[in-house]
Amino acid sequence: MAWQFDRADTGEGVVQAFRRKLCPIGSIVLKLRGLEPGALYEPRDLDGGAPRQVQGRELLETGLKATAAKRAAAMVFKYRRLR
């Protein structure tokens, strides 16, 4: 289960994803919405990992991969438009 909170006026947003206790699948690809395809974004996993720069088109079409090694876990990603 996942949802996205997007602030189009600032180019920033948050994605929350949850792996439920009985879910056998450890990762999911989340296609984001409302982003500018030609803009550059910096998504960041708040649990760690280095931020990276990604075209909006990639986040819209290919998606953002969310992985939870353990069951009953939550993942939070922040993103911001760079240009």
C-alpha cells in the first residue's frame, strides 16, 4: 500500500509505502504522478541511501522502487524538483 503527497507549487513531495505483515512481496515500483517530465528531481529514501538525480519522466513512467526487507514495515521517500 502506498500514497503520494505532491506540492506542485514547490516541486516537493513525499511518498509513503507500507509492507503489511502478511505480504510476501518485498519490493514494489511506484509510478509517481503530477511531476514535470522534463524536470530533474532528487528522490531520497529517509531510511538511508544517497540521494540521486532523476528525470521526472523516469519517475512517472518507470517509477520509484520501494523495498522493505522485513514484513510490517514502512518506507518514506522525499523528493524535490531541482530544475
